[in-house]
Amino acid sequence: MNIPNSITIARILLVPLTIWLLISSAYDAAFLVFIVAGISDFVDGYIARRMKTQSTLGAYLDPIADKALLVSNYATLGVIKDIPAWLVLLVITRDVMIVGGVLLAWLVDRPLVMKPLFVSKLNTVFQIAYVGFVLAVLALSWQAPILLNLAALAVATTTVLSGAQYLYAWVKHMNTEGTP
């Protein structure tokens, strides 16, 4: 196994730790782990490119690690009521819809390669920044309800736009005739 993949696996292993820290109200430690996970995401990609050790396994593991960390943070912060439930539902529904669409297309022998869209990349940045901001607010005992609400609105808007664009692309793909 190469170094970038080992770093990515370590990031996956941070997921249960992050959940435990959040439900234990150890927000400062959860914030630190989230920062470490973010840095590790940059480092594994940098090393893989620099050392030319990109791999098929890494291409699958990296987005799994990212989604596992984000979804677990959203779900946990939603359960402990530090993120609005409607936003958690929106974020998770979009991800389930995308994964479900890709799996369904594969099952009916119409495989679909999902290319990241600009709004999807923007959505990912907003989702990560929002979780980081929520964790910073909790860890540092800040009072920032207006900023939190505006950030939640930005995440919601880009989540809906991204989900709609992926749904459109999926429907278009599934309705085309011929071989995939």
C-alpha cells in the first residue's frame, strides 16, 4: 500500500473518533480532528501527484473518506442539534440520490460516470466550510447565529442546485438510446 492511500485510510479511521468526540461534547478536540482530516486530504493528494503514486484504490478511497467524514459530521451535529435537521436531511438526501442513481444506472447496464460540476465543487467547499465553522463556534464558544444561518443558507442553496444538476444529467443519460 502506498503512502497516500495509508493517509486516506487514516482519515477514514478518524470518522468514528470525530463522532465520539462530538457526542462527548469535546468540541475543541473534534474541531482539531476535523482540521487534521482536512490537512490529510490535501497531503495525500499532494504526495500522490508529486510522487506519481496515484492509484485506482486511491481514486475510490479519497472520495469515500471525504463523504464519510462530511456525512458523519452533518448527521452527528444534526442529532445533537448543532446543525438544523432540515439541512442535514438535504445534504444527506443529495448524496444518497447521487450514489443511488449511479448504482441504479450500473444495475440496469447503463453505467454513468459522474463528473464533478462547478456547483458541486462549490457545494463541497461550502459544506466543509460550514462544518468547520460550526465546530469552531462550538469549540471557541462564539456567538454567531446570523453567520451560521447565512452559511446554512449557502450550503442549502448549492446543495439543491448541485442535486438538481446531477438529477438532470442522470435523467438525460438514462433516457438516451443505444449503448452506454
